[in-house]
Amino acid sequence: MNKNTITAIIVALILIVIALLVKGGNNKEKIISKEVNVNNVSIIDGVQIIEIEARGGYNPRFSKAKSGISTIVRFNTRGTFDCSSFIRIPSLNITETLPQTGATDIDLGIPEAGDLNGSCGMGMYPFDIEFE
């Protein structure tokens, strides 16, 4: 490779890093002013079901649910090909690969009060569930 090609690659990498840092800064602002969704939570036959769409991230990103009740998180996919098809919930040692299209239930047992944080396999797309 010649000197110009190497210089172009270095400049491109620097721009990518800057773009990722700027995007990360925007995520922090969203966390501070988070909107919590309760409309995606239902209780059926005594089991709390939290529904989250996984495609290009997670929707809703923030959910609020009850603690002390048997809980399932249902991830719905429709043509999902990105990293949001791989779920990580480190505090519960959960990793799950979702199908491109369908619904996948993850049993959380009976969560205690507090926040449950998860993300895609690359850590780019977080989701949070607040249990009260």
C-alpha cells in the first residue's frame, strides 16, 4: 500500500471513532431524559409479559414492570438481521440468539425491585427494564 492509501485509512478510522463517541454522547442524554413505557407490559394467567421489538435496536428502550411476580420478556422480531437479534443480559448470565422473524420468550423468574439492563451482542443497542 502506498502512503496516500495508509493516510486515507487512518483518517477514516479517526472519523469513525469520532462518530461513535458523538453517538455515545447522545445516548447519555436519552438516558437522563428517558421515557419509560408501561404499555408493553401485560399480565396473563399470573405471568407478567414484557414485549420488546428487536430490530435496529429495541423498542421500547425503557420499560417499567412490577417486581415480585413471575416475568417473561418476549422479544419480537420481523426480518431482523442486525446485532439486535442477539440478546445479552449480563446480570442474569443470559445470552440468546433470536430468529429473524418470530417471538422468543426469556424467563426472568421473579425479579426483585431494581433495574435490569441488557443489550445487543455488540453492546450498541441497550434496553432497560425498571422493576418496582
